[in-house]
Amino acid sequence: FASRSVLMLWLQYFCMAFSWYFYITWFPTYLKESFKDLSELQRALLACVPLFFGGVGSLLTGLFSAALDRKLGCIARSRRWLGITGMGMAGVMLIISIQFTAPLAAVLSIGMASFFNDLAMPGSWGACMDIGGRHTGSLSGSMNMAGQIGGFLAPMMVPYVLAATDNNWTINIYIFAVVYFIGAACWTLIDT
């Protein structure tokens, strides 16, 4: 609890999971209520986009992170760069998504938010090893717990925001984007 890096690692993972849980909980409802002309099959296919893009983001991070480590000179810098860029761009892509009226464009933008989210995720787990040392298991478990708290709270927040804003999904999307930006800011204070 005395380590700023540990606290920021917990907070960034809370933020990451908080926003990410939208994709696996409320995203199908968002599609149904925001794009009423879509068929059930179209909605089902579009609902898979964020998860697919996220998987691609994780794989690409694994493929190019070693090269990024060499280019930036150390693992700590590359983890920080991926954390800030990944979470920051996830927030940007969510904000861009609400500018689109075409369902495919909006969903592809949200898919890119998930892609960028998952650019930051491997660095979170790597940072647990860097910071935790012989306590890596405890740090990883506590970071994951912080994330699950975020994942628990986000789906409960959505209906309250919808009720308070006359079913305005844009406000929820903005909240998720801002939470991503907070997570990105946390990475500026993590010293691995």
C-alpha cells in the first residue's frame, strides 16, 4: 500500500476492466437500442467485433514488444508507452465511435478501442513481474482483483446513467472513455 507504482498498477487495471466490461455486458443492448435497423444476425456478428479486435491487439503486442523494448532502450519505457498509448487511444476511439451514425463505422471504432485496450494489457501483467519480484503472485492477484472490482461496478452503473439521461448511450460511452484516460494517466506514475 505504500508503493505508488503498485497503487497505480491497481488503478490502471481497475480502469481497464471497468471500460472493457462494456464490451461483454452492455454492448449487445447498446447495438439493439442505438441501431434499430439491424437484424438479430447483424447484431450478433457486430457484437463479436470488440472481442476479436482485442485478441488481435494482444497478439500484436506480443509480436512487436521486444522490438519496441530495443527501440526505446528498456522494458519499463515500452510498458509505459504501451500503457499510455493503448489506454489513451482506447478512450479516443470510444469518443470517435459516437460521432458515427452508421453501425459498422461505430462498431469498428469500438473494436479499435478494444484493440488498443489489449495493447496495454500484457504490459500490466509484465509490470507485476517487474515490480512484484518474489511477490509477483500476490501483486498479480491483487491487480486482477482491482480489475474485477471495476468489472463488477461498470455494468451496474450503465442502467443508472441511462435512467438519469433519458436512455442516452453517449453519456455512458463518454464515461468509459474518461475512465480509459485515467488509466492512461496512471501509467505515467508506474515505475517498473
